[in-house]
Amino acid sequence: MTLQERDKEVIWHPFTHQKNRKPPMPIVKGEGTLLFDEDGNQYIDAISSWWVTIHGHANKYIAERLYKQALTLEQVIFAGFTHEPAVSLAERLLPILPNNFSRIFYSDNGSTSTEVAIKMSLQYWWNNAESTVDRLPLTAIDGERSTVNGQRKKILAFNDAYHGDTFGAMSVSDRSVFTLAFHDKLFEVLFIDTPNEANIEELKATINQEGEAIAAFIYEPLAQGAGGMRMYEAHWMNKLLKAVKSHDIICIADEVMTGFGRTGKLFASEYMTEKPDIICLSKGLTGGTMALGVTACTDRIYQAYLSDDKMKTFFHGHSFTANPLACTAALASLDLLLKDECLEKIQWITAENKLFATKLSNPESRFPIKNIRTLGTIIAFEIDKGKDEYLNDIATTITQKALELGVYIRPLGNTVYIMPPYCITKEELERVYETIISIMFE
Ligand SMILES: Cc1ncc(COP(=O)(O)O)c(C=O)c1O
């Protein structure tokens, strides 16, 4: 049996319509920007395999560090024990994060990093509540009240947000195809639009009205990924964050996608002067080599957990919390990312994207596309055909055509985007742009 036939018998793939699904492509090797299939064909991975492989595939430096660590310590329980890679990584991350963060909490992936952030901020208010009576488990009735003796319970989030697939993460994400089957199980969230010149005063008014009941505000800074690569401006976000912060609302920046250079700066939060109290990281954290999540918080949050009362413990953890291999991969990835060569490469991709955007938006080009936008190493636009939605079938056609031309992209419905590994060469990036153009011209 071929690998595809064996796969068909035993595997259930993510985000994949199971009936009549196309056989998945067997990949036998990765090298830098390239993926190789079993017939020897090669493809430029222009979306960094779901936005994670920032240094490309099978990076030798990361692999060698991993091998050494695997022979030293591969895993150890992280309650009551510690180890060098976890501490070193926290020590290296804290000074480069976009605020005075004081603690690193490890988990397994992007969804758990946001799940942890939501729980951490809700329990912050619970720990700080004035009366111990109100720290008893919530009843359904309590749940309907948004504030009890200083304990805030509401969460604020953006329309079109995507923060992951676990229940807390789904609750703070847009109500969409990803969450439809679970709507009655998701907790209530106050959703607002991303800010712009036209709506900023209205948004501020909503915040001022609801502010004292809101525990936390979770947002993908400047680029909303799975919700359709939607971008919004730092200027208006800064104004919104100011209003949010004036009510002591905990700001959670979900930089799972935008972190580690994606937007042209190390973290997208650097574009704003108003900084988050909690930041969520994953994806590029390990250079895409291992699964790892980080939730970092400021001392304000951490202090709420420093108590003689054992009930104020953060009762959360995962078997693989701070896995030594994953932390080692992250340390190696940071070494590569912070080299001048890599930082310059990020600026180069940013500039190339801007040039390509002007080419696409030239009125004489007559491409059937709209909303061309770029932010750092991300470029996105919509194909002006069918509905603007995730289920638009054009995604499959585009992916197939691009593969035939040796490029892998995976549009979100009719939203096409490129998010390449930073090691992409000039020739490879040109090839990706040319592929997009040739598909659009057909
Ligand atoms: C902004 C953001 N948050 C959270 C997640 C969830 O991450 P994971 O898929 O690792 O659970 C994603 C994944 O795409 C994301 O883009």
C-alpha cells in the first residue's frame, strides 16, 4: 500500500472535510524553504507550514542542539523540578519582550498559551476579590453577574479574532465556522471591531461604559491571522489600548502568529506605545521545530498569586510543560533570529512585499483581486470571486495550481497570503511572486 492509502485507513487530518477529501501529499524531506515529496518534486513552503518554520525546514543548527539535548535530558516533570533550557529560555525571552514582563509560564502550543492567559487574568480578579465568599466556585447565576466585589468576569475581544481551538480560546474567538457546533458551550464575550479612524470614538465609548466590569482584553496585534489575515493600524490600536488601560483591564497580546519578527519588528506590540500585561507566544518560538507555548506576565499579575492562601495557586499545567527539547529548540531559534543576517532578511522581505503590493495594485494590472495589504513579512489580498469567507472553494483551486508551479500556499477561503521562512532566497521569493501572478492572470 502507498503512504496515501495507509493514511486514508487510519488518519483524521485537521481542518479537513473528511468525505471526498483529496489524498494528502506525502512529504519525505524538508530543507530550508523547500519541501520534497516522495516523487522528488520540490515545493517552496511560502506559508512556513502554518506560520511556524521561521528558519525553514530541518535547520542543522537547531537539529544539532536538539540531538545533544535529547542525549542529556529529554523530559522531566516541571512541578518541583527545573532545568537549564527552561530557565535559560525565560532569561533570554524576558528582556526582549515588549514590556517589563517578569514571569514565563510554559505550555504546549498557541491555543494553550491563550487558554493560560485567559485563566490567569480571570483568576487575577478572583484572587484579588474583596470577599472570600465570592471566591467560591461560580454558580450559573454568579456567571451572569459581570462584577462581584471587585471580581471582574467579562472578556473583551475582537470580531474576526482567532485564538485557538480549545474551549476558552474558542470562546474569545469570532463566532465562525470554527466554533459553530459549540456556540452554546462558549462563554459570553464582548466583541468589538478592530479600531480605525471611523469607529474609534464609538469603541472608546463602549469601553468607558463597560470598562469596570471587564477583566481582560485579548487581541492579535495588528494582524488577525486565521480570521482572514486582516490588518489594522497601530495608531488607532494605541488609542484603543489607552482607553482599555485607563480601566485597569488586563491586556493580553496574542502574538502566537505575529511574534518573532513576522511583522517586521520582533513583536507586533512594539508598534504601539501601550504595552500588554500578558503576551502569548508559540509557532516561531521554536523555529517551528517543536511544540511549545509561552504565556508571559508582568509583576502586577504575578503578585496576585503570591499569597499564603493556597486557593490562590494557579492550578494549571501540562505533562509536557517546559519540555527540555522544546526549550532547547527555542534557544537555538533565538540564536538564529537575533543574528544581524536574519534581522536584515526580515527587513528585506518586508521591502520586497511592499514592492510586490504596488505591482499587484497597479490599476492597469487588472488582477481580479482587492484589499492588497502588507505587514512586515506578510502580504495578503482577496480574490474578487464568490463570497469573502473561509469556505470559499477557490482556496483549493489556488493551492492546487500553485503546487503545480512548485509553490505551496494555503489560502484562507478567498484570502491569499504569503508568509515565508526568513531564509527564503531572492530567487525563491521571486518564484513565489511570479506564481501568484501567473495564477491570477489565468
Ligand atoms: C493568533 C493565534 N493564536 C492562537 C493560535 C493557536 O495556535 P495553535 O494552532 O498552536 O494551537 C493561532 C493559530 O493559528 C493563532 O494564529
